[in-house]
Amino acid sequence: MTPGEWRMGHQSINGFSRFCREWHPLHDRHRPVLALHGSLTQSGMWNAPAEAAGSIRMLCPDQRGFGLSDDPGADSCAAFAADAMALAAARLPERFVVMGHSFACSIALDVARQAAGRIAGVVLVDPVVRVGLPGPAPAKPAAPPPESFETLTQAEQHFRDTEEGIWPDEALRRFVADIMIRDGKTGAWRFPYTAARLRRLRAFTASADSDFDLFAKARAVTCPVLVFRGGASKRFPAVAEEPFLAAFASKPELVLCPGSGHFPSTTEPEIFVPALLRFLSGLR
């Protein structure tokens, strides 16, 4: 592991207790990164990438209702973005980079629009991009995932069975250990969110009130943008690539991680980390 240390704890942000972890490398050579996790994980998803990159100070919060943070209600992108900006105001210098995974890509773009003077760059990791008509409805509803697992090995198998792409064994073991939460009473391992919390968020993002439109936000972003796409991703398929990139005022740099599904920062760090470092090195 590259020398450095994690500093972790809770902080009151926007009226609720929020858990954050922050990677402090021994040699900090880039602008700091505010890293926002997606809806299936928590801040621990950034542990391995931060350590592998080594030279990036990375501030990684558990978003509202996820991980060890409280759930104050509200599922709008605006609420998530307000949380991110309040945290940045308290913990980061004047200029920083915002990075989002999955649904948090919309949050990252919101931050870039609203705090344009502070944002040196944006990194989007396999955003959820839908284009064209929806596909046919499944013949029957998918079975809900188990609420907990007796062992991390069982949790690993769940992700291998339900997520597309190639999962190297060691990367999968680290990912699961970093995002799952152990119940202090039963010893079982559970997801870093409740089923009700995830349903509520997804219901809002699919509703007429949703403010998670990536295309509308992209047009207003003027800073440099780096986009990662998993080659096997169902959330950001190849057909969505060109329309999404064309939505920006200046076309972003795209990095394809060909063997990955929705988690290229985890499954292909040998592509993700060097590309991230190159991008950060080129920012003003």
C-alpha cells in the first residue's frame, strides 16, 4: 500500500450526522478529490483506489441514508449536492475536483454547476445514462436480494452473480469487505443501506419530480471532465456513450475499461488509477 493514512469520523453537515473518511497521502501532488459513492455502496468503495493512487488527498463521505450517516429524508439531487458543497466548504481548499459514481455522477455535475469557481475538474465513473426507449418489462419481478449474509464470502458471491463484468478475486474481496457493514448483535453482514432507503431513492429518481437529468446538467459544465465507462456496463451501455459526451459544452475525455461492468474503479484499477492521475496532473 502507498504510504498515507485514513482519518475517519462523524461531522454535522446540513443538520445531520455524516460519516466521512479522508485519505491523506504521504506525498500530496494533486488537487484534492471529493469522491461521492453510488447507491449500492458507501464511502469505503474508494478505499482501494485512493490507496493505489497514493498521491491524491481524497475526501469520501457516506451520503445521506447510506453507510454510517444519518438519513434526514429528502432524495433530490439538489439535497445531495447541498450536502457535498457544505462538506467541501468545511473541509477542502478553494479548488478541488468532484468525482461521482453511478447516480452520484448527477450530484457531481450539480456541484460543478453551482460551485463552478471552486471546481477544477469533474470525474464521472460509469454514470447511469439512459437513451432511447425502455426495454421490455421482465416476465416476472426480480427476487429481492437477501437482507444480510452470514459471511463475506456469501456477499462476494452475490455481487459476482448480480453485477456484470469481470471481478478479479482479490478486487472483489477488498470491495465487499470495504462496503458491507457488520451487525454488532448478530455478526451478519448487511448492505450499507436499508431496502426501504434504496426503494425511496429509486422511486424519486424515476418520478416526474426527479432532478437527476444528466443531460441537462452536462450542458452547463465548463470545466474539464473525465468519464469512465465499463465495457460490459448495463447502466452506461455503448449506445449511450456518444449522445452523453455530446451533451457537454466541451467533449469530455472518455476512458473505456473493457472488462468492467458498473464498478471500473474496483475491477480495473490498472486502467482507472493511471487515467485519473493523468487527468489530475493536467488540471490548473
